[in-house]
Amino acid sequence: MMANSESAQKRAQEAFAAAKNITCDRKKYAAYVKKFPAYITTNGLAATLAFALQKGGEYAEIAKQLHERLKHCHICTEQNYNGFMEWLLDQNSDVYRRATAEVLAYLEWLRRFAREE
């Protein structure tokens, strides 16, 4: 139980810092962060990230934040963002599910801290 509360606290801290330090349009970012969980649930993590990379801008910033989170919690071993998609597509279903669950939990915090101001 202790490990879960520590990881939840770390997740919240990282989401707060990520939302505070965005470099793109804050209003668009907040709107897109709110849509990301539905995209992932409907289309899957890899398809959503591929879409985000193709769209660029705020979407790409969110994808980069998700990559950073997966690195920090030691799910993703790919340090380079450019190799992130390849890494994700090479994973077995257990790792893919863990990555998806972590991203969805992280997005819950990111949504709370994203501001449309």
C-alpha cells in the first residue's frame, strides 16, 4: 500500500510540474489533455500517440510528457523520444497494458492541473 501511495504522489508531482511548464498554447493544451483518456480508451495507446505525433503542437507536447512519465516510473526503457513509438510497438501485451494503465492514471492528474487561462 505504501508503494502505491508513494507512486501516486510522485505521479501527481510530475503532472503538476508538467502542466505548469508547458511551452504551447495553454487553452488548447488543457482541452486536448481532457480528450486524451477517451482517445486512448477508444483507439489504444499506440494509435493515440501516433495521432499526437502526426498532429504536432499541443498534442506532441502531451505525448512527450507521457513518454517522460513512462521513463520516470521505469516502464519505458527508451530514453530518446524519437524511438518511443518503436519501443512501444515492440512490447509484449503485459508491458503495453502497464504503460496504458500508467498513462491513464497520469492523465487524470494532468487533467486536474491543466488550466485554460
